[in-house]
Amino acid sequence: MDESFKKAGRIVEKYREKWLSDKNIVSVGLGRTKKGSPAIIILLAREDDTLVKTIPPEIDGIPVSINISGEIDTL
């Protein structure tokens, strides 16, 4: 695995619990940008501009992508 993906994984592990403590954040994980670089992906149940402002657009050079997925129910 590329070192930049390992770095992104460490960032996700560091912040995952904190982010998931917000009921509007339904998922936190790794993904790729359109160029194939690592990205931190955060899925929200609904639009929340106040919450989005608390999450930086990038952490240690790794971009953060925030998307609206809607509610996610586990089976």
C-alpha cells in the first residue's frame, strides 16, 4: 500500500470515533480523489452547514470529502 494511503488510514483511525459521535455522520472511511490520490470520505445523513464548517477540507495534506448519503441502516 502506498505511504500516502497509510497516512490517510492513520488519520481516519485518529478521528473516526470523534466524528462518528455526531449523529449526523453515518460513515468515515478512505477513498480516492478523481486523480486516484487518497481521500478521507465522510458521509452525512443530511445537509448540515454548521457541522461541515467544523471539519477541515484537508488534514495533513489528505483531502476530506463530505457527501450526503442519507440515513444508513445496518442489517
